[in-house]
Amino acid sequence: MFRVHALIPELFQFTVILVLFIQSLGSREWKPLVEKWLPVAAGLGVAVALASMGVRGEFFYAAYKVDALSQFFKLAVAGGFLITVLNATRQPTLEDDKRTDYFLFLALSAWGLMLLASSVELITIYLALEVSSYSLYALIPLRAKDRQAAEAGVKYILFGAAATALALYGLSYVLAAHQTTYLAELMHKSWAFADAPMAVVGLSLFLLGFFFKLALFPFHFWAPDVYQGTSNETAAYAATLPKLGAAVVLIRLCAFLKPELEITMILAVLGAASMTFANLAALAQKDVKRILGYSSVSHAGYIMVGLVACNAKGLGAAAFYSMAYVFMNLACFWVVCRTSTDGRNLTLDDLNGLHRRAPALAFVLAVGAFALVGLPPMAGFMGKLFLLTAAWNQGYNWLIIVAAVNTAISIYYYLSLVRHAYTAEEVVENPVVPDTSHFSWFWGCAIAAVVLLMGVVPSTLFRAGIAAGESLLK
């Protein structure tokens, strides 16, 4: 029997898309209404996703599965979408007649990520990935006819098309080698290069599409340029939520790998290279969004630490850290967007004296930066602790050492954000005027509270992540 209640988060998000589509076809008088009702609808979406956490089921000939892992990530997507909508309601670089269309594409991309969370068949995964990606191709260039935004859009499309083509090519190899595209059946196949070289090559190519979304080295070159070129609000979305879609698929695919396999070693090497390259590159950056762009590349490497463990704790830690990363990064981007009220790209010097001009935003920035470093009692500390302990003695202790060293390196540029906000007093010419409204500080502090809460009381989410990992390994 088709249990429609198991699909409530997706159906609710699809209903939001339909309403936005109808509104986009309406008169000009309708369009300003989107910023009034959509935040409420996004908040209801979080409640719906939270209420659906215990629902289970399989649909569409077992190609779509509602399980603990999918519901965990749908909750993260719903929460991230709410913050993104709140952030984008005051977007200075977006033309008024395009606001409804902008939110329509945002909602459509988030819906694609929800579909991706429940997809357990390679062709279904590929289609869900495209649904979530195509919307971003249209959103990236939307920055009031900015040439740099157009360049960012072209780069994102070209890199995305290449990664997608390679993923589809790899899918054909997997299908030819193992005669199935269902993850449940692929779990019982051999993934050693000596036994199935075509399948190993195919899976490696298929993973490239998700390495691109995750901005994992060496598929990261688009990230800093795209984040710098697109609007602050769009960058906040592109730097966070698509990572959830990539992470959930990688967790499902890594569930049938073993630490000694060649593919696992590739993941470990790419993770180490991603952390090291990104942290070193970030040291030389002055643009805040480029710093956060390289930050996303380094955190993709940290997620690999949990995946190569190939056990329930490792997969659960990767899921927990993915959710924590979304809220840590959104906290920093909230400050960027609320500080840059005219839509400009911020440099480190633009943050000088922020604690005097907007003390609440300076506090939110400090929480986000400390969490990204991995200092207690933030979510980032617990996330890294779970990742490192899960991977210890699984054959990749060298990767844990690399991760620890890179955490020390990252302290410099993360705390540089806080240093400029709290200790640097010299204000640049034509300084930005931060948004100090009640809306700005309330929601900023709410995001910071989530980051703190995930660090102080992480057990509930981490146990949910472990339960999801255990269900995949059965």
C-alpha cells in the first residue's frame, strides 16, 4: 500500500514550489507577498520534517527509501532552507520583479536535495542530483547585472556539466559490471579492483559528480570564484545545502566499502589533499567569501575522515558533521549578509570594529568561526571529535594526524575574522553600515544558539546518525 504520509516533507516542499510558481505568474502586486508568507511556510517545513523522523517505507519499486538517514538529512535541508529564506528576504542586489522566481528556484533546489536523501538507486540519484543542480545554474548569475556574477555562473555550469557527464559515464560502467543500479544489491558485490576493475572505475567516476558538489579537491576550483562572484545570499545557500546532498549519497555509497579497498584509499588521499590545500590557500585570502569558500573545501576533507572508517560510527559522524557544518557556515554567512547591507563583497578590513557597530553580529561571527575551527563547546569540536575517534585504528591513522595538523593551521584564518571584528579599530573608507534591526540580531543569535546546542548536547543527533549508519550496514 502506498503510504503517502511517509512522503510528507517532500510533498510539503513541492506544494511550496507550486504556490511560488503560481505567484510568479501573477501580477506585480502579488510578488512582494512572497517575503511575508514564505518564511512561515519554511518554518512549517522544519516542523513537518521533524515530525517525520520516525517514518519508514520504500516506494517506486524500492528505488526510493524513507529511512533514518534520509529523514535526518531532510531535517537538515529544511532547517537550512528556512535560514536561507530568512537571509534572502532582504537582498539588495536582486531586482524586485525577480524575487518570486529567485525563491522558486531556491525551493526547487531544496526539493531536489530532499529527493536525493531518499534515492537508493543510481539512476534515481542522478536525476535527483540534476533537479537540485539546475536551479542553482539559474541563481548564481542573479546579481543585478554584475559581470563577475555572470562569470561565476558560467564557471559553475561548465564545471557542473563536466562532472555530471563523468558521473553518468561511470554509472554505465557500474551497470555493465554488476548488472544492477540498486544500492541494496550493489552492497553484496565485490569492489576490489582485482575482482571487478570496471565496477571500481565506474564507481570512481560516478563519485566525481558528488565530489564536485562537495567541493572536494581537486574538484573544488569553482567554489571560491563562484562564492565571490555571486550574491552574498546565494553564496550562503550554494556553500551549505548542496553539501548535504553530496554527503548523504557518499554515506550510502561508502556503506558497502571496506577500509582496505582501493576506492577507500582514494577517498582518504583526496580528503587529506583537500584539507591541506584549502587551509594553505585560505591563509592568503582577504575576501571573506573566498575564505569561506576555501573553508568549504577543507571541511569536505574532514567528512572523508568519517567515510573511510567504513563503520556505523564513522558514517554517523559524517552525517552529524555535515549538519553541523551547514549551521556553522550559515552563521558566518548571516553576518556577511547582514553586515553588507549594500550587497558588496566584504574584505577582512570591512569587519574592523564590528563589535562596536553591531555587537550581536560580532558575537554570531565569533560563534561561527570558533565552531569552524573546532573549539569547545561548539558543534565543530564535537563533530571533529566524533570523526577522529570513529576513524582511529581503521587503517587511516595518518589521515587523522593530517586532520589534526590542518585544524591547527585553520586557526589562523578563522580567528582572523574574529580579530578584525573585535580588536582592529581602524575602519576603511566608505565603511559598510550593518543591519542592526531586531530581525537581524534575533535570527543571528538563533543560528548561533543551534551551533552551541549541537556542541553542548550532541548526543541526540549523533545517536540518530549512528542509527542511520547501522541501518545501512545491515
